[in-house]
Amino acid sequence: MAKYLILIYGDEQRWDAETPQELRAKDEGHRAFAATGGARVLAGHELESSSTATTLRGNDGEGLLTTDGPFLEAKEALGGFYVIEAADLDAAISLAALLPELASGHGGVEIRPIVDHG
């Protein structure tokens, strides 16, 4: 089985404005995702707001440049992730399609294979 990283993106302002009912529905959606995925879901976490991010960049051999905020300024922010195992990309897509952010109208999911050096 291959491993895949599922990155969950969305509009942080809309996430911050979610009602308690919308938050409960999203939490239920993630529980359903985890239940369907079972042992294939290896890890997953919601992330704090991108405003809490710290970015490090190399500074042409002059040390590190540290800045507050995300690596890239974008309309959509990275809000969470899962690491899953799946037989192939089609199976990973089928599982990721269950994520509640895809029904929100402002979210998106990126699926990337994890390199196996073994």
C-alpha cells in the first residue's frame, strides 16, 4: 500500500465565522471520514490559524531568515492534514472525497504521494 498526504485548504475567514452547528457538522464529517478509513488513516490533525505560523528561509549561507506568518500568502490556507494508506491514487481520491470541506464551497483538498525510500 502506498502512503498519501491529504492537505485540507480553505478560507480561514469563513472557517472562523462558522456557527456551532456548522462546526458540529464538520466534526461529524471528520469522524465519519476516520471511521470509513479505519486503519488506513495513519494520522491527522487540524492546524491552528496561519497567523500562528513561523516561516524559516535559508539566507544564501548567511544563516536563517525567520518571519511570522505562512510560507505563502494565499486566499486559501492550510487548515489540516491526514496521512493515509491506499492501494492507489484512485482509492486515495475516493477516501478524500468524503472530507466535509469539499462540501463547504470554499475548501479544497490536495493529495500527494509520500516518497518511499524503502
